[in-house]
Amino acid sequence: MNRTKLIIFLSNLGLIYLISKAFSLSGNSSVFYFLILLLSYYSFRTYDTEKLCSFKSQFLSTTISATMVMLFFYMLDLLSIFKFQPQHVFSTLLDSSSIAALNYVFFSLIRKFTKPGKYIIIGKEHEYSEIVRMIEQEPNLAFSVSGYINPDLSQLHSLLPMSNGVLIGNLKFAKMIEKEFTANYSNKKIEYLPNFIEQRLKRIPLNLIEKYEQYYILEFSKPKDTLAIRLFDIFVSIVAIILTSPLWLVIALAILIEDGGPVIFKQKRAGKDGKLFTMYKFRSMRNLPQNDSQPKYPDQEKDRILKVGKIIRKYRLDELPQLINVLKGDMSIVGPRPEQKELHEIYSNANIPYYEYRLKVKPGITGWAQIAYQYSSSVDEAAKKLEYDLWYVKNKSFWLNAKIILKTPETMLFKRGAK
């Protein structure tokens, strides 16, 4: 599927180039313009499978992306930084509509003529069928099972010609299978079942961790924070504070006019390794009465939200002061959401398995669970959201952080994810 998306992305790049030539748009400034347009398409999830399956979703995504880019470059033109021409408008509108149609038709044809990948599972069916079923039931994953072996090499030889490869469920047979493949089946895929499942679901189901507990505990325990990520956090925070400084003033004045002080809301949150820190936000709700200090989920406090609070919460502007937390080192730009001290204690004592491993990295302003899942309003939803957090903890990297940051604007605009 990743190869298919790469082909679609490259076809979009070629289409944009042809259209820009047709409108006589060239030079470094135009190249920069269309690169930003492509990044905007990616940011608004144009290449996500669920959007490639729907022309309506494709058209909405490309249209919003194009509109945002045109507005951005029009503002740069007002500041005499970029020369925004009528040709940019016409070419961008043609780009967005053409790409929406091209992507939908292309992806539909590929799915129609692509057979589901067939894999042999190395392991007994009764031991692995439950976790394999998680990917079999995903509508956007072309996957089927050729059979289960434990392993009987004669059966492996008979099944492999009809299969794409094997998924090693029972890891004690890994060396033997790898040796056999190196000698006889170099053209076939060989993958470990837990890696195969988590990379396709983009989350780590808790029962999968339970099945391969030693492996995952070792993976979660590896250091994830690097100097590159820390320097990136500092750079992004400083730039973001400078660019949004006028908003800070407007928001602070609006809160003072509507409800007086304080402007900044401070709350104890659980950070890396469970260490508590004070998190900053613009105050979006009326102050709690003295006798009401119990922790609440966001959807339980709608009656307390200020008028200005509804606006800044909708577009996540209340979280701007968390950039100070990032500079202080309490948070990162990307990471699991820091839970309230009281909710952290509830989750820790609620027997949610492996909850402590989400604390192996710094919490973030945005994160994989925030862009991929809804906000949690119960212990059960917190457990589900944990699967996304744990996938991030295991796979954390500079490039994954960049990917999450790029997809955050779409999350903010459409009010997806955690609050």
C-alpha cells in the first residue's frame, strides 16, 4: 500500500509540473509554491487510504489544501515577500480538482486489479488466529491467510508458490525459517507477525503486547529522546511563539474582558516517567467553585466554557502557552498528551496494562493518538487511545514527528483527536 501511495504522490507531482508549465509558471518562487501545495495535500490527508477511497473526501481535502495555500501566499504578496499572480489561482484550482479525480480513479483501479496479499502464518492457528483477525477485518487492508504451519517444511514448500510470503508468529522458529528462505525463497517476503500487524494498524493492540510481552517491554525501554529532536523542539517553539505573539495578546485581552484574570490556567500534569509538572494553557473556562475540584473529562465541563474559550479550544489556540513548557523541557512538540494528575492516578490504578510505557517519552502538544484517535472520556477509551500512544513510543523518530506535525493542522480544523 505504501508503494501505491508513493506512485500516486509522484503522479501528482508530475501533474502539477505539467499544469504549471501550461500556465507559464516557472522559476524558484513557483517551484517553492507548488512544493508547499504538495505538502498541504499531505497535511490534509489526501494520501490517507480512507480518503483515497472516496472522491468526495479527495475533493474536499484538495480544495481545502488549495484554499489554505492560496491565502497563505496572498498574505506573503501583501508583505511583498512573494509575487502572487492570477496564474497561481487558476493553476491551483485546476491542480486540486484534477488531482482529486486522478487519485480516486487511480486508487480504485489499483484496488480492483490488486489481489490481497496471501501469507503463511508460522504458528498454530488456535494461538494466532485472534490477533491475525485484527488485520483481516480491516476493510482497507488487502490481506488473507494461506494457512498456518508450526512449521512443517514440506507444507511450507507446497503453500509458498501460492503465497506472497510468511509471517513468523512463533518466534522460536525464526532462525530456521530465515535460513530456509535465504537458501530457497529469496523472492518471497518474510516478516515478524507483531511488526506486520502494528505497522498496518498504526497502533499496538494491548493483546498483541501481551502475546509478545518480552519483545515489547524491551522495545519500550530503549531511549527515544535524541539531541536532534530536542533542538527541533526548541527551534519550532521559538519560531511559533514569535509568529503567534499577536494572537497571545488578543486572546489574553479577550479573556480579561469576558471574565477577568487569571489569563493563564495552570494544572499539574504527568510528564516523562510520571514526574509531575505544571502545564500552561490560556484559560478557556470559568474558575471552579471552591468545593468542586474533582477531575473531569472535557465533555463534562461544557457549561463552564467561556465564549472566547469556545473559539480558542476549537482551534487549539488555548494550547499556545504549552510552547513555554516545551522550552522548559517538560514537554515536546510531539508526544502523548500529558494527563491530569488525578486522571493519571486513576489510569495507573485502573489496571490498564502497559499504561506506564506511554510515560517513557516526554508528553507533547500534538501526537499520534491526537491525530489518529478521538479524545478519551472513559477508562475504556483511554485504554484504546493507549494503543496509539504505545505505537508512537515504539516508533518515535525525527521523521515521524515531522509527519505528525504536518498532519496536525487538519486535526485542528476538523476538531479531531484529544483535547
